[in-house]
Amino acid sequence: MIWNEHAECMPKEDLEALQLRRLQELVIRVYHNVPFYRNKLQAIGYEPGDITSLKDIEKLPFTTKQDLRDNYPFDMFAVPMSEVVRVHASSGTTGKPTVVGYSRRDLDIWAEVTARCLYMANTDRKAMIQIAYGYGLFTGGLGLHYGAEKVGASVIPMSGGNTEKQLMLMEDFGTTTLACTPSYALHLIESLEKSGRDRSNFKLKYGIFGAEPWSERMRKQIEDRWGIKAYDIYGLSEIMGPGVACDCDVRNGLHINEDHFYAETINPDTGASLPIGEKGELVFTTLTKEAFPLIRYRTRDITTLHDEPCACGRTTVRMEKITGRSDDMIIVRGVNVFPTQVESVLLEFGETAPHYQLIVEREGTMDKLTIEVEMSPALFSDTVTELSHLERRIYHRIDSVLGISADIRLVEPFSIPRSEGKSKRVIDKRSL
Amino acid sequence: MIKQISLFLENKKGRLAHVCRAMGEEGINIRALSIADTTDFGVLRLIVDDPQKAEAQLKARGFSVTITDVVGIKVADRPGGLAEALDFLDDADVSVEYMYAFLGKCGDQAMVILRLNDTAKGLTVLTNSGIEIMEEAEAYNF
């Protein structure tokens, strides 16, 4: 099933012509409306109108997460607030979230691209879709929601958590498509098996999973245990939210909705553009976004792009499943966690931050984050009551600043391995 | 005032032996000790014959170490002997954060180490109540 054949199966030359026109308009728009971009473009002696081919995008400056932080909350917006009809936010590195905004047209386009993804995942007007992504500031819930309404599916806006009720509604309402994080999909099937419910009473056929990295192995596990087909949906709030890309039945990479999101890969160390087919950091330019347009935004996600035609008939460029990140960020239970966030929390407990390490494991089907904190003179007390209290205080601060519960473990000084004087901040033991 | 060495230990195999071996290598004699622990970590408290040297040596080996003032008392080695001493502290609103005993005994007296929330006041209370206080030298090198 293809939602928008015109856009998704467009001949390459037509698509490129469309992208070029949209890129030219975008650069003019941000030059006039976003001081941040005007300064950046002027600094490199660039003027709107200088872009005559898609290749010229390589001359444009990158936008980074730090730029978004520096312009918190609304300075990157390209329209007056009266034109902004919604904001979302994702957790940032300093305790301040990254804020994104949408105009009415942005929301329409978001629903459009998500609708395309849902069609890839065989979800149409006949479907009963249960959305178990969080609703709220997180883009997952509402993003899928409007796409699902657009394709005419019956939507159960269940939001995240409450596993028992999720299962009850799935069974009673006859849910056919499940949208959530892959780890939660596994958690649900585990809970179903434990609860003594009969899988044959469930009508679930498809799952559209994303918001955290997962492997083909995990996909197979979900498909085998649930007896469904699982699709990988990709997105990030800075670019739009879910709906940036999704894989089709061919499973030959995720189709990027590139008439709206122009994708490149670069060498993360030098910033040099890489030819298609070479592994690098994924960079996006939002070709049509009005409220919060971004030029060459560095996602830090590592992937490879492919543009050979796909057997499904779509002509859009495909990205391989995300295999890693070019920075230390980890995604735990759908929440972005940066080691520097942990560091700033630990700084509250002493003049210098102690050495620490983040360890992510998958326990059963759920991600578990442990933060090991080395004992230091500033933290040490000779009563265990005080030390246990310290653990609890760190736990609560991490919970409120990062929005995630982590096990805090106090460890002996110098027990965290150091390499070249700097300790390795993240150990990811999840076998994805 | 008796100087007690406290150090942070993870509940891992061999850590306690490591500390004791270090003390042995430096010729430091352990006079009394106690461990308070949770599932993951513990605090080892030591009375040794040379607290300054012990602190320096343990720090050099990478441990988190602090020195804490504690009070040593001698109480009658008979049922109720310790209770009497503690009653005096209770009455004066001085609380015991933790305590442990010296091994061995001295005549008909037992020796106990107390960590108090108000050391100075506790000392006065105990002295005025006729409880015998251990001298520093006595604790380090009994």
C-alpha cells in the first residue's frame, strides 16, 4: 500500500527539482526570519540566491543540538508565535529541553508523512491502532495519532504505560496495529504470556515501532513472539517527530520522506559530505517546515543511505537501520540521556563532579540504566545511612532532571576504568 | 579523643582482605573494627595504632578515607554494664550514631567505641557520670 504515490514514487529528476526549489525557498525564509541563520550565512559570505543546485547545500553551515540549546526556547522559530499552533519538547543535556514548534501547515505535513509510514506498515482505514507512545511533550504519541486519523484508522490514544490496561483494550477492542517502542512491545507480549491470556483472542497483526534503536534480532524476536509483522519508524523531534522515515514490506532500509526532509551523510569528524552508500552521520534539512526549519541538522545517528529503486515501487532514498551514534547520547526506554546531564546533576553534590559511568542493560525486555558514581571525599560519610540517603538524593535528582529512573550505585574510587585520563562514560550492554 | 579511620568499600570479593593486607604491609596494627553495610557497599571503621599513617597509606592506595573523632569508654564487664553508661547519654539527649566493642578485655572491664552526635557534650556527660574514658594511647596501643 502506498499512501501518496505521486510523492513517494516520483522520478528522481522531478524529486530533485522539487527539492532544489524548496531548498532555495527555505534558505531565503530562514535568512529573513531567523537571526541565527542570517548571521551564520553572512559569516560564510553566503547570500540567498546563491543556491543553484542541490550540491550547493554542502556549502551551508551545519546546525547542532548546541545551537538549539543556545537559542532556547523560541529563538530558532521562523514565524511569529501567533502562527505557532503547537510546541513539543525533548529532553536536553542541561536540564533544559529542546523546544520545537509547528505551524498549522507543519502539522498537516507531519500527519501526511506519518500517514505514508502507516501505509508502509499496512495500517489503513480498516485498522484499529493502539498508540502506546507517550502523549504530551514527547512527539511520539501525538505524531502517530494525527497520521493514524489521516489514514482513517480507528485510533485508541492509550499513551504509554499501564500494561494491564493496554492488554485489556488490545484484547477487548480488537487492536490490529500497535504503535510503541520496540522494548515496550516485548514487554507487552511477556506480560500477556504471564497473565494467562490467550494470544488467539488478540487480533494484532502489525506493529510500528521506533523512538529507540533496535536490531534485526530484536525485530525477529518481536515478530516471533507476537506473531505479527514489525515495522521500523524513524524520526526525531528536531526534524518533525515520528514519520521522517519508515521501512516497507521489502525491508531494504527505511524510506525517507525526502520531499520534506533532505538527507545527507557526512564524516562526523571532518564534516565532509559522503557519497551515497557510504556510512556516516545522518544530516537533515527540513525542506518545508515553517515554524522550526533546520538547515543541515546533525542527528548524530550513524547510517548509510541507498538510492537504488526499491521493489515496493517507491523511489525515495532509504536509510539503513541506525547502528550507532557519533556522540555519547543513549536512548533508554525512549528517553534521550546524555552523560553530561548526569554530570551536571552530580555537580550539585560537590564542588567537582565525581567520576561516573552509565551502564545500560536490557533486563528481560526493558532497558535498565545504572549510574555508577565513584566515592569522593566530598561525597563520603562514615555512616551508611548518610550514604544510602545520598544514593536516594541522586536518584531523585536524575529522575526529575532527566525524566528517567536509574539505579544509583556508589563505587570505590578508581574502580571505573579510565582511558587517557578520561573515563568511558557509557557502557551499552544491550545486545540489540 | 580517639581518631577512627573510616573507609568506603564496595561489597566485592577481596576488598576487605586488600585493606587488611595494606595495613599489615605498612606495619599498622588494627585494634578494633566494625563494618556497616548495605547490599552494594559498606563502611569499614578501624581503630589502629597509627591513624595518621593509616589514613595516608589508604589514601595513597586510592581509598576514600576520613578520620572521625570517637569516644572510647570502659564499662563494667557484667550484664547491664553497658546499659548504665548509655542511659547517661540518653538522659542528656546525646545520641549514639553507632558503636562497637574492642576485642579482648582489661581486667573486669569491657571496652566500647561510641560515635556520638555531640562528642564534646557526650564526653562531659560520661565523665561526670563516673564512666571511665579510654585514653587515645590506650586505644591505639593497648
